Amino acid sequence: MRIANSCIIKDGRLIKVNLPGNYWARMQSLEYIRAFILGRMAWARMNGLMLISGAFGAFDKEIAMKAGGYNHKTVGEDMELVVRMRRFMEERKLPYKVSYIPDPLCWTEAPTNTRILGRQRNRWTRGTIETLWFHRIMFLIPGTICWVW
């Protein structure tokens, strides 16, 4: 995932990549490099990835459905689904892998002011807390993501 602010997009195609002109979007570009490239690659290598970005994620449909599909009553449905699928596989002692591809497959518009950025981060934080609370049993299962922490 990369930030599309200030990039040139024509007919749905990325023509030219530019650094965002807006300060807040530019800071998020740096954050995305840290979080999406470095952080996610490291967590994936340890089989500890608990989030596939909702902007662009591919799931095994059969496993997602067996695990219960999207929970529309949660704030962070993308994270909750990944953790629930991991829990489903762990409880059944089935092999699985959550992978991350660092190449930009998805470009997104970043918030350009503190009000919108604050709302986004508030939702992300609430979604993380909600998911970790709901799946707190995972902290007790050796070898799961929460055990890695």
C-alpha cells in the first residue's frame, strides 16, 4: 500500500508517483514505509502478522467463511477477520500462513488534516483494542501471534 496524494492518476492508472505536497499526507508516507514495508515484512517473517490491510487483502474464501466471515459489528473488521481466521486455524491445529507482499498493489488517499487523521487513528486504535479483547484467549495459545509479543 502506498499514498496516492499528489500522484498523477489518469483513467484509474497510476501515471506518475509524487511525494505528497500536504504535510500530513507526507508524514503518513514515511509512516507507511515504516509500518507497511518494514513492520509488516518483519511480522510476516515471524508468522506474527495480524492485519492484512482492508484496502487490499486477499483471503482464502473457504477458511474465511468457516471462521465466520466479516463481522460488520466491529470497528476493525479487517484485523478482526485475520485474527479470527488465525484463531480458527490454531484451535484446529491446521497449518496456515499470513503473508505480506511489499510491492504496491494498492494506492490510497491519506488524510490531509489533523481532524480526519485523528478520526482515522481513533478508529484504528479502537479496532485493535476491540479485536485483542475479543480474541484474548489467543494470548494463552503458544505459537500464536499474541504469544510472539
